[in-house]
Amino acid sequence: MRGPIACNLNFNLKLLLFAAGWTATAMLALGQRSAVPNGSGAQLVDIVTKAPTFEVVSVRPNKSGKGFALGFTPDGFTATNMPLQPVIVNAYNLRNQELMVSGQIIPGGPSWINSDRYDIQAKMSDSDIAELQKLSVDQQLAQKRLMLQSMLADRFKLRVHRESKQAPCYALVIGKNGSKMKGVKSIDPALPDGKLTARPGAVTAQGASFVRLVFVLTGPLHCPVQDKTGLVGKYDFTLQYSPDPGSSPDDSEPSLFTAVQEQLGLRLIPTTVPVEGIVIDHVEQPSTN
């Protein structure tokens, strides 16, 4: 790995960034831009006509090098001892894991977005929190991402444009002997999108939507996996595999491809997928408060 962030991020921080999208407070959301899937998933519907903003924002440089945190909270967003790039990745829901945990810079960005570290606290107003609670989980996450984009534009003068290109990756399909995914019928109201924990080599889910498994696979595969299974609903599953892509057949854990097939009854097949990214047109180091 290259660059300052590659030297400084330890294993636990990489794990935080890899799995964070599927914590209870959900760092990464499933909606895109100002739109989210409707109930059928067949089309996108706008949930806002004007980008929402946080009521209070604090941005301060972190020179301590101690501790780290990154994620949306029930009333806003927090980042502790974090470079700006992971914040941008979360705000724009970028699926390129290399931008999250390696030294690779978002195209157009200066090197300091992966080296300078900040403490960021952003809070919503009580009225915005009340309105947000009327929305679905996916819509709430999409709204919070829009707020984060507005904060970045205001405090870091961030301007970006989007680009899309075709890239090699994998499609997830049903195996020849059928899926082994175990569907669940009852959902915990406190965790409407279920619970999923991920670490290198292991994923465990309880009542989680299938799309969350698809997203988690983007981490070790380093590209956005395409869902071709047709599976919907919520599932319990466990996936255990060797986190070392160069593992041999003699290793105690199977490769990710073998594990997906043997444990879940699914297959990963090569394909090309559209990858949407951003290019940074302008960004500035912020004034602090």
C-alpha cells in the first residue's frame, strides 16, 4: 500500500472502515444521490428537493493520533482522528474499497485528504430528527448522506463531478444445486435491517437483507459485486473463508469463491459492472471552529 494513510491505518481501523456500512448506525447507505429505491426496487423516487443541512458543525484538526471513529449517529455524524477521504467516500457512497482503506487518492484530490486528520461533529436540529424518523431506514441514510455532502461543500469547499465506467468484477448467482440461504420471517423492530458483523475471513448476519451480503463482498473483491440471484427478503447466514487471496487448498479455510459456493449455495462469476465514482474539482483545508 502507498501513501500516508496506508502507513498509519492499523488493522482495527481498516476493519472499522470495511464493515462500517452495516453497523446499527450505518455509515454507508444504499440510496444514491437524492433518490432511494421504492418498495418494489423497480425505480428511484426523490425524497428531497433541496439538499438538507446539519444545524451545527464543528471541524478541528486532530494531532493526537489516538483513537478513531467514523459514522452517522442518530442525531448527525461524527469522525474522530480521520482523514477527509473516508468522509467523502461515505458522503458519496463510493463502492471502491481501495479508496477507503488504501493510499489511493480520489481522482483530482490533493494528497492531504489522505494524511491530515480531523475531528468532525455534525448535529441535526430537533425538527429534522423528527422528520427523519418518519422515513424508512434507507431514506434516512440517504438524507444523512446529503447532509454530509452539504457540510463538505460548506466547510471544505468540496466540488465534485461524477463519472461512470465499466470495470471487471463479479456477479453473484444461484449455484447449480440451489441457494442455501436461510430466510427469516420475523424481524426485530429495533433492527429493521437486521444485524451484520464482518471481519477479514468471516461474515455473520441475522435478519439481514441480501443486498448487505453483496456489499460486504465488495471489500475482499475490491470491486462492486452485481446481484443476479433474484433473492429478496431477510436472511441468517455465516460465511467463513481465508482472508488471504493467495491461500492454497491445504489452508484450513476455503477461498472466498469456494466458501460462497459451499456455504451459501451461490457462485461468483466474472463479469463487467458499471462503476460510478467521483472526480474532485476543488477542495480546501478548512478553517476550524
